[in-house]
Amino acid sequence: MNFDCVTEAQQQKDSAVFIAGVFKDEVTPGSALPEAIGRKISHFVKKHEHWVKKGQFHYVSHEEGDLIIAGLGERSSWSEAEAERTGASLHQFLVKENVEEAHLVWSSFSQREQEKELAAFARGMILASYEVDTYKTGRKSNRTQPLQLQVACAGDPERGRDVFRSGVIQGTATNEARRLINTPANYMTPTVLAEEAVRLAEEYDAEIEVLDEDQIEAAGMHALMAVAKGSEEPPRFIVIKHRGRPDSSEWDTAIVGKGLTYDSGGYSLKTREGMKTMKMDMGGAAAILGAMRIILEEKPEVNVAAIIPSTENLVNGKAMKPGDVINSLGGKTIEVLNTDAEGRLILADGVAYAKQLGAKSIIDVATLTGAVVVALGDTATGAVTNNDEFMSLVIKAGENAGERVWAFPNDKAYREKVRKSDVADLNNSPGRQAGSITAGLFIGEFAGDIPWVHLDIAGTCWREGKTPSCPRGGTGSMVRTVAEAVRLLGEKK
């Protein structure tokens, strides 16, 4: 979508389609509309009251220009979430009606206090534009060229442009994460994931380092290598850096994403049904790359390192076995009780690397456990922390981003479960009880006292049904939350 924000006086009143958002209790047309079209709106709204119900769209041809009336329902029920859903539904309606150029007139978007809603509306339009790539021969996209949208603002158009653009950036970054998640595992290997990271870094002239198999082993990332041994595909360890405070050598935060490009479960083999969607097991890595796209675009005054350990978890003669004892970058030995609990192993090395880097705080994101799906479904992302203040910041970031984060308890009794082993410092799978909590706290063992939050997106990363803003498949969960958390950290500096 290409867009521009202009003053009402600057808006071109030509043959393009006008889109008027109308609340049930605010039916006065915006002054940016041609007078004749404004009268037409009043006429139709009075004649067809149901047209202004939430989610209603009606296309009207008129001698003064074609018009789309978008029903918004009661003004009192309007919110950022409603704005995003409306933007998504409107985009789908425009595609259906083959509208390629339009003027948007929305009186509430002219008010400064509604800026977040304008950004959410733009984000919804971008999210709805995403289409899952398929490999069917002869497949055609629903839209041959991007929508050209002009938005009328009563205030400063430059400010409106920035607000609308922020929503576009968020939607674009989320869609990029979706694309990575939905790519089949034979196309999205650790090597390809690293190439995607390199392209992102080059686009924004950011620092990047990609460690190959020999470098990973030489660095002492034994947990990552233990998982990687079962695959013919070589592992990769990816680090992208944004220096928002170039005068400081400190790293304010590190964001770490699980990059399991495919997970069979290893010798603790998943069921056939359990394997079908395991291309999504790099959803944490996709979220981190998406968040970095927003960070590199918006340039917060924060020094942040994005870290992605990446491999596959498969079965061969070299693969780790239940009962093995492995080492780790953090120096702790681990008894492997379940080879399907591999995500926490590679994240252990990722978090330990962040600690060695000197990060002042750490967020990790992973499709980690089925237990979180049982607990929270696909509605909220489960979280575990060692620092309640940092958790509060991440929860606030989720609220700002329109993504819900739910904090699990972190009592000592849960931590003791992962420390129970006769032969090693830790075990990687204490059992089914409190599975999402203990999995997260296992990773926390490698953060030590550094403020750390773990986000388990196993339930929110993938959607079986579709919504106006998301088709079946990867959702891009936590892209916006992680980026917002980094921004909030910058505000505290």
C-alpha cells in the first residue's frame, strides 16, 4: 500500500473513490468531502441506519464521485483493536471491489488523541494485505498493484504521515515474520534464515555476524551443537546489532529468538500430526527479525543485539539421545531427558551469549511448549521472568502493541524442578506439570541475575482459522511487542 497524508484543503477531489468512516452517533460528514457527497452520506445514513453498524461497508456510485461508507458502530466502543479490525476488513472490501485508488476521510483520525487508532488502522490494512505464498503453478495474487491511499488530516499532515507510517512499518514487519514462518522447512534452512538476516542488516546498514558450524563449536556453544548433530543441515548463530546510543559501548538489551527451522522431536519423536506444522518452530527467530526491522526503521536510542541460534532437530546416527549429558556455553551441564525439549537447549546458548556480551536485560521468544497452548490457547503469550519490574515493562509493551502477555509464577519450587538431576547441573525436561513454567525457568538459569523475560509463543505463533487480518498459518506474534519493549527501554534512559 502506498499512502500520503494531506490537509483537507490539499485533498484531491477527483474521480478516485472516497471512503467515509461514519459512527452511529456522529453522522456529520467530514469537511474534506465534496459537499454533494457529504449530503449523499447524510441521506443514506438516515435512510439505512444499519449501514453505520460496526463492520458494515457499502459502495455507492454517485455523479460527484464513487463513495464507500464504512460503518464504525458506537463511538464509545471504538478502540485501537477495533481500528485494526476495521482497517483489515476495509482492505479486504477494497480488494473485492477492485479499488486501486481512494481518499480516506475520517474525522476522528484528525484528533491528536486518536493517533494510536490511526496507526492501528494502518497496521490492520497492511496485515490484511498479506497472502501466504504457495507453490501452485499458475497462482495469481488477489491484487495486481498496491492500493494508493490518500488520508485527510485536520491537523499537521506531517504528523499524520508519521503516525500512519508507524502502523505501516508494524504491519510490514509482522508480515515479514509471517512469510518466514510459513516458508516450508526445505526452503527455510538455518543457512537460508541467516541469509534473510543478512539481507535485513544490509537494507539498514546494520552490523551483523553469522557464525558457521566450526565457529559455533569453537565458541563453546555445546548445547546448540548437540541439537544440530542430528541434521545434515549446518547450524548458524546470527547476531544483528543496532547502536541507538553510538557513544556507549554498553548493550542495553538483547533479544533472543529460537531458530528451529524444523523439529521432528529427535529420538523423542513427535507424532505424525505433531510434525505437520513444525516449520513454524522458528517463530521466535521470525519475531526477532521482525522486531529488528521496526527497530532499525524507527531507530530508538537503545543499544540492542538480536541473537538467533538456528538449527534443525532431526534423527540420525549422531543425534543426541535421551539420557545424554551435554555441556553449554554458560558452563552448566545438562541431562537430556527429552530430545523434543531442544528449543530451551539452543536458547540456553543464545541467552548465555547475550550475558557474555554484557546485555543489561534479555528477552527471549520461542515456540517452546505445548503446555502453554493448554494453559492459554491462542489468545495470550505465556511469560516467565526473574524480574517483576522488567516483566511489567514487557506486559505494557504488549498492551501498546495490541498483543496480550500473561505472566506465569516463578517460585523457587518451580526452579528446583529443572535443577534436579543425579548426573548434571540441570535437566531439560522435569515432566508435564507446569511444563511452560519450568521450560522458561530452564532458560532463565543462563540469564542469572540479569533482568530477563521469556515469551512462549507456541500458542500465538500459529493460527488454524483465518481472520480479516491474518490467514491460516504464521501470525508474527510478538514482533510488535518486542520492538515496543525496546522503545520503552529507550524512554527510561
